[in-house]
Amino acid sequence: MILSIKESVMSVTAPSLEPWQWPEEHWRQLVAQVRAGRPLRPSVWPGGARCAVALSFDADHETNELRDGGKSIGRLAWGQYGSRVGVPRILEVLRRHNVPATFFIPAVAALIHPDEPRRVVDAGHEVAIHGWIHELNSALPGPVERDLLLRSADTIERLSGRRPVGLRTPSWDFSPDTLAIEMEMGLLYDSSLMADEDCYELLLAGGPSGVVELPVEWVRDDAAYFIMHRFQSLRPYMPPTGVFDIFRRELDAAWEAGGLFQLTMHPHVIGYRSRIWILEELIRHAVAKTDVWFATHEQVVRHAVAHAAEGGGA
Amino acid sequence: MILSIKESVMSVTAPSLEPWQWPEEHWRQLVAQVRAGRPLRPSVWPGGARCAVALSFDADHETNELRDGGKSIGRLAWGQYGSRVGVPRILEVLRRHNVPATFFIPAVAALIHPDEPRRVVDAGHEVAIHGWIHELNSALPGPVERDLLLRSADTIERLSGRRPVGLRTPSWDFSPDTLAIEMEMGLLYDSSLMADEDCYELLLAGGPSGVVELPVEWVRDDAAYFIMHRFQSLRPYMPPTGVFDIFRRELDAAWEAGGLFQLTMHPHVIGYRSRIWILEELIRHAVAKTDVWFATHEQVVRHAVAHAAEGGGA
Amino acid sequence: MILSIKESVMSVTAPSLEPWQWPEEHWRQLVAQVRAGRPLRPSVWPGGARCAVALSFDADHETNELRDGGKSIGRLAWGQYGSRVGVPRILEVLRRHNVPATFFIPAVAALIHPDEPRRVVDAGHEVAIHGWIHELNSALPGPVERDLLLRSADTIERLSGRRPVGLRTPSWDFSPDTLAIEMEMGLLYDSSLMADEDCYELLLAGGPSGVVELPVEWVRDDAAYFIMHRFQSLRPYMPPTGVFDIFRRELDAAWEAGGLFQLTMHPHVIGYRSRIWILEELIRHAVAKTDVWFATHEQVVRHAVAHAAEGGGA
Amino acid sequence: MILSIKESVMSVTAPSLEPWQWPEEHWRQLVAQVRAGRPLRPSVWPGGARCAVALSFDADHETNELRDGGKSIGRLAWGQYGSRVGVPRILEVLRRHNVPATFFIPAVAALIHPDEPRRVVDAGHEVAIHGWIHELNSALPGPVERDLLLRSADTIERLSGRRPVGLRTPSWDFSPDTLAIEMEMGLLYDSSLMADEDCYELLLAGGPSGVVELPVEWVRDDAAYFIMHRFQSLRPYMPPTGVFDIFRRELDAAWEAGGLFQLTMHPHVIGYRSRIWILEELIRHAVAKTDVWFATHEQVVRHAVAHAAEGGGA
């Protein structure tokens, strides 16, 4: 059924038509492919907490450069920094404040640094799927995407000792095939889309998928502000104090609303001496509120689902 | 007559000429196509207010991505955020402070979210035209632009319950045909150009058009500072406090001058928890002056025109 | 002689050679085409002032868009803003503080707004050359560049009532032919290059040209921080307070050094209500020092040359 | 042996394969080409200092423009600024605070300004290699890169009076051939890679190279924040106060950790009046700590190596 939906979307695409010429059926099908359904916002959080804080780290390491062809030794060294300096520094901050987090690790990054997934899990954190080599899913045929995701899950399980239950697509590049693959894999959650600030159930072609979205946003992503690319025009133009101010406002307003504060960071981005304080200061700020629940992405989703089943939501 | 003007502009264009080779007649005709005419700055505002504040929201939602081909599920989810989270959050801020605003909604966005236009109007706001699918007018043949704008007006009327009287061209992309179409449609105003900070009458090929421009500017547009595009170099590099400072300075100086403060925002841009405070703080700042008139774009234009007829202007 | 130098530079260029393969003679000739010579830094400024402040405004108006083909009505309206709002607002600030400045006006901009050059001169300011239609000189054959510059000088003289004595190349795009043309035109100064912070004599192929450079820099250009281009990645990402801070530091350090503070602004950039305060606050800051000489570019250059002749410099 | 490694990497590359199709052997070999090995972090610094400060200046001058074809006279003038204003201003700041630094100078820049290397050395600083004409190594055949580096070393030795012992590749563009060439040249250190914040030994295809890496990072590079390129989208969007804040945080945290603070600057970037205070204020800040060791890159590396030999490291 799923493939037929995708085929029917494609079938109404006349390649020679411009978007303003599309028949209504076509743009409605494009929009309906994957959609935010039932909100999964619990009215209470565990322990009577007022809001939840879900920190995540995309440990891409060398795969960002490998995905682009692997020719730059400088960028490969930058990737090694993520594992050699960034991850240990992050783990130390989390340990100091006794805070759990979720690490999304591409399979190839895990194979290059095979001790990292286990070290992360042993420290009490979650490891989840982040693709094979940080590939862009929307550039892949569906069966290739499926094969890479299945192998990624197996690799993460083998190296971390736990079967992963969530997926963040690399670069948040969610293809028309991704959701069906996640359903087939029996994943609990995805964390790549941004239709809300609270968890919600994903709809596939209008029907419930059973997969929960724990939404991300560029506004809560360190790379949006800090990434540097020598041969593009990307530069770290935002002062670190500006980034902290944004993250803090997101956190404070989530607390006001009794909702979820989710944050995406990268070891090779936040790990620098002039930036790591942002993470530590945010944690201190949240801890000082006394009624904040720090949780892995998996824990947040399980709580949201369980509570919704009791009649919560909306 | 209108088409002949456009044809005559084109006729003096020798495609093989570079701009520095153009005959004077050619660049004079290019400049004269659409021009700022009679200023429409009232010397007084209703209720003895010292300045007018015209807030607007371009509710593009999924159409930004559809206009580009509709292939990114991530960007479609981002569009859904605008309607699911952004618009309700904005409406709540406006309600709390009892402030009217104008929402420019592409027809396709309105069709995807058919209850939104009515909800906006029922809350006391104006809904106006913002194209069909956020198309770029300058890439369209004139008759196609005309057809899309006529259908857009009908769609907005049907879904909002009121015939729209104003148009903001998507991306402020005003084509050589736009003004003639606006005249034919009998529109009261356009809000896409930027030759002044006060309202003015648009001239078509040197003659009065009867259409009023309520001018916009990138300096007063949230997207200029905050937009993110994964595959371009656009990043939200400006700290929110910097954006607030700019908007506040524009407002304060409009108040000093006794003029108009117009602002363009987007539900999928300003709606985030770390940014929505900019809108609320601006409103508080204006309200504290006690002599500010908040109005829809239509109200501002009607007042400016009525007053100019009494001998105001300049 | 001049053309033969240019020819000789070109003659050693083997088009198939990469820069790292160039013979030394070739890169030496490239570097030697136009060079900073004798420094022209006076040890004293008129009236015993400690430093000189040379404010300039490039009144490009519609020519930025015309130079690119003139297709965007929105950008033409933006250009009109420069003349309709920007220039009057700037003139008012300068008048209020009784400060002279230099306006560089492309000939086509002057022809579109024929009263502007005279109004500027009547207010006590200098008008100088800024090309024909804001063309890029380095894209033009030498004779075309020469023809446009000669016609530009005549146009400015006719509309301002004074023969211009200085040239700022549009976009500071100084071609291998520019200096020879400036010499032929008998110009006093150029203001497009950036090899120093004080005035200096330009060398043509190693020999004195008699033309003085009053140097510019992107660091002292409002457009570098504020320009917006819808279809490029240029956005006004720098907060106005940041721009003021940079300009103030340049001014303070020029005062410390007893040198020259030169600034480039644009009516369609600095003229906005949220930015014009930068100009006014800078002037106030300089005035408060009590020993600052505000002067046109021409006045600065004449003083620098006269003083150097007395044995100053270095 | 070295070439055979490179050949074997290439041999497993099937050009028709996409990265996600690569056999594991291929991406493992890509990653293993050049790798961070043994950490060289001394537990003590000379004189009981708590941290080391290694300031460096890449004196590219005209070579940035020559490398790109040398057509822009404006950018060549900008390059001259680096030597005419930037270097003397930097030397004066270093002299005032009696602080040593390392200058990386492309051979062609040294040939254009032949007195500069000696002047730098005479003031107590180190001069090291920075390529021939700021070429991009990864675009060159190995023998060409080797020839240019050998000639660069000879040129620097002749003009500075000292044989250089370190190399910073232009634009930090480290090719698959660079390390083998550095080994052949007997260089003490490289300063182009970024796998750590402390010194480390470089591994070539898994084996010790004997060459020490003194790592750089864009986060500690003035050009990342300040560079301007008229025809790209690069603008100096970061306020100088923001850049100072980042550098100070890097320095303070290096001091906390007892490690190394390395900084890359450029005379044509940091030399401006509104930026040079960043360097001076940083030096004052470090001096005020009383237990900071300022050293050239060579001195830092020699100390790190000597100490590691005594059993330090890790």
C-alpha cells in the first residue's frame, strides 16, 4: 500500500508542469505524504516536573567529509576531533551534572570509533540510528535507503549492546520512503521533522503510522549558527553568547508552557573550549529551576505515548 | 494602453546591448514602469495618535516548499508548523493585547488549512492576497499572473468570507504586469514595494494608478534575519535581541516622525519560542507610548487616502 | 607608454599557465600595475585639529539594479527610496551638525534625479564621479571605460554646476586602465583603493601618477554589513549597534594616531530609521572631541598634497 | 612506500561508486591516510607556566589575489595594505608587550616584500613556510606540490636568514602528499590540521611520521569571522567584540586545562584600527594571569616533544 501511495503521487506529476500549473490533486498528495497527526503532549511529566529536557548529540565525526567524497584531509582531521576531544568533553559535562542524553551515530562513524557507542551507553545515555555514512536519503532509491538503515541498526546494536529504537535521518533529510522503512523496522520514534514543538504521531498518507516524532528545529541546532565550510559561504557568524541566549529562551518558554525542550548538538561543533560552556550553562540553568526532567529521547517518547494512551494529548 | 507601454519598453531593448550601452530612452522607460507618486502621509492619525502601527504576517506555510517543487518532506513539515503552532501563537499574542493585524495568505496555503482564513477574520484581522502557490511573478507570462491572482482573490474571499482589497506579491516579486492587474481587480492597495516609509500612490508609466502602496522593507522583515535554508548559505545569524533592537528603532523613529511603522513577519519564522517575545515586546513598547494607532493595512490605507483627499500629503 | 605597459603585462601571460607556474616577471608586473607610493599624511590638520573626518555617500539609487539588467521593479523602487527618503534625511543630519561630505553619484542616477546634484552642492557638499550606470570597469574594454568616465564627468558638471575633481569607481572595481584615464582627465584624486589608511600618491607601473588616493575599506562601508540581496545569500546580519561600534573604533583610533577617518555610506542603506542614528551619533562623537576637522574628500586631499609639498608625508 | 599507500587508496576507489556503496576497505584507507597519533601535551610548561600561548600571523599579502589570477587591482591594493600597514602595526603591538610570534609567509609574498622576513626575525619572531603563491595543495600533482614547497623553504631561508622548520599549508589545504613531503624535508612541525587542541604526532598510513602537528582551528582564526569577498557572500558579519569574546574564552579555557592556546591571524584582517585592539587586549588578558608562556610555534613544539620523550603525553 505504501509504495502504491508513493507511486500515485508520482503518477500525477507531469514533469513539464510548473508548481503553479499543478492540479490540486498533486499538491494535496505531496503535502499528505507524511504529516503531523495526534499531538502527544503529556499534561504531567515524571516526578511532577514542569518540563522535559531532551539533549541530543549527532556524532557524525568523519562521515560528514566521507559522505562528500572523503578527499579533504583537513575535514577528516576535524571529524577526528569530534571523537578525540568533543565526545569525551561532552560526556564529562553530562557526568558532572548527572544528566542523560541521546547520541545519534552514523554506522561508519561507529565502526571507525568502535568503543564510542559502548562508552556512551555505559555512561547511561541512549545511542540511536543516524544513517550509514551520513547519506542524504532523498538522493537514494528506496531499497538502498532501506538497506543502509537496516545495516545501520544492526551495527549500532552490535557496538552499543542495545537495539536502537529511534532514528534521526542525516541532515534531517527525510525521504518519501523513510516513514515506511521506520514502520517496517518497528522503530519507536523518529527525530528529524519539525511540525511541532511537542511530540506527535506521524501520519503516512493520512493514516496513523505508530511512529512518534520527537521534533527538531534548526533554531535549536548548534550547527545552524556555528558551522564552517571553507568552500561555501558558511561561517560561524553568531557569537556564542547569542546562541546561548536563543537556547535559554527556548528552554524557558518550554518550561513556561509545560512542554518539551529538545536540543541538537554536534561533538565537532559544540565541543570547542569557547562553546562547551553553552551546554554546561544551559544544564545549570535548567537544574536551577528544580522541576525539570532530563531524559533521553526514548524516555521522553515512551512517557508521551503512555500518557496519551491514558487520555492526554492535545 | 498598459500592454503597449510594456511592449514599447521591450521594443527599445536591443538584447545584444549591455546596460552601459543602452540609449537613454531605454533606461528611462525601465525606471518609469512603476514609480512612487503622490505621498499619502496623513498629518494626523485616528484618535489623535502620533503614529500608526501596521503588523502583517505572511502565512506561507507549505507553499514555500511547494513553489520550489515540493520534494522536501522536512520543509513541508516546517510549513505545517506555521499553521499548527505559529498562527495560533500569534493570534493569542494579538488577542492578549487586543491588536489588529493583516494576514497575507497564498491561496494554496488557505486551501490546505481551510479554517485558518475564517479564524483570522473572526479574530478581527484582515486577510489579503499573497499569490496562488507563492509563485515568483516575474517568471510568469502576464496572463498567467493575472489568472493566478484572480483565482487567489476568489479563494481568499470564499474561505475568509470577505473580498480581499490588498495584495502582497510573494517574495515581493512585483512584475511589470502586476500593477495593471491590480488596477483591473480594483484593489485598494499593494504592499510589496519600498520607495518610501509612508504610503504613496503608485504611478503606472507616469500616470496615477489609483492603487496605494503601503511600503515594506527587508529591514522590517523577520525572514531577512532568521530564515534558514539547508542547501543555501542562509542561516539565522542575527541574534533575536538584535532583531528586536532594529524593529524597536524603526518604531520609535516612526513615532518621532509621526509616520507609519509597518512590519512583515511569518508564522514559520517569528512563531518560535525564542522569537515570539519580539512581537509581544514590540506591542508592549508601542502600547506604552499611549498614542499609537494599531491598524490593519486596509485601515491605514483608507485613512491615508481619505486624509490626502482633504488636502494632506507631502 | 601606458598602453604599452598594459600590453607588456599581458604579453607575458601564457593563458595556459596556472598562477604557481607563472614566471616571476609576470606576477611582478601584475603587482606593479598600480601601487601605493609616497604617503601623504600631514603632521597637522587645519585649525590644529588632531584628525580629519571624511564622510562620503555613494548615491547609486536605481543604477545598482539597472547595471544588473533593470528587470526588478522592487529593486528599482528601493533605488528610488535612496533619492526620495535617503538623501534628504542625510542632508538634514549633515545640516543639523553643519558637517560637509562628499557624494559620489553615477551619471544615470543624476539624470534620473537631476535636481539632486545641485541640491547637494548648494548645501555645501562635494559631488564627485561614480561612473555612468554603476558599471564594473574591469569588465569593460579600456576605450569604453574612458568614454563612460568622460561623459560621467560632463554630466556631473552640468547638473551640479561644478567640475568634479575626484572619482570613486563603482563597486571600487578599479581596472588596469582606470589610473591612466584619471591622469588624462586631470583628476585630483581617486577613492577606490585600500593600500593604506592615509592618503598616498598612486604609482602607475612604478612611476608617480600625480593622482592621490584617498583610501576606502570595506570595514568602513555600511553596505558590507547591511546589504540585502534576495537572490544571493547577502543579508543584513550585523546589528546596527555592531556597525556603530566598528565605525567608532575606526574613528577613535584615527584620532589617536592623528590620521584620517574615511567612511563610505549609501542613501539606500544608511537612510533607514533604524540606521541613520549611526551617522548622527558618529558625528556627535567626533564633535565632542572638539579637535576634529570635518572635510570633503577634495579638501582632505588638497590639504594632504599641500602639506606633503612642504616636506611632510611619511 | 608512501606513494604505494596513496596508490593503494586510489586503487580501491571505483569512480562509479557513491560513498554509501564504498567497500569498508576504501573508507578505512581514506581515513587512515593522515591521522592524529600520540598526544604531545606536556604536564608542565617552561618557567612553571600554566599554559602556552602561540600567536601566528599568515602574511599572505598579494598572494591571495595572485593565486586567484591576479586580475583585481583592488584586491592587490588590499594585499599591499597587509605589508604596508598590517605587519608594522602587529610588530609594534608585539614589541610593546615583548611577546614572540610566528609568521607564515608565502614565498611570493616574501619576494614582493623582501625586507619583511628579516625584519620579523630581527624582532625575535619565527618565520615559517606558507607555500609558494598561496596555492591549494589538493589541486596539485604531488611532484608540483613538492617542488613548490622546496623552493618556498629555500626562499624563506634566504630572505629571513634562518632555515624554516615548520609549514602551514595555504588555506590549511593539506593534500594526501603533504605529510610525505614534510617528512622528506625534515620539518619539525606542521600547523594545518585540527584533530586536537594540543600538539600530537602525525601518523602516515598508521605509522609515526616524526612530524608534530600544532593544531589550528577556524574557531581561532580571524579570517573566519572577518573576511570580505565582494563577489562571494563572505562579509565581516561578526562584531569585533564577538570575536574577542571567542578568543578570550578559548584562552581562558586553555589556561584552566593547562593546555595550549593557538591563534591564527592575518595582517590584512586583524590589522585594521577597529580590530587590532583584539590582539592587544588578548595579550594584556594573558599577561595579567602572570603564569602564561608566550612562545613561537617552534618553541612550543620543541618543548612538547622534549617533554613527551621524558614520559609525558596523554
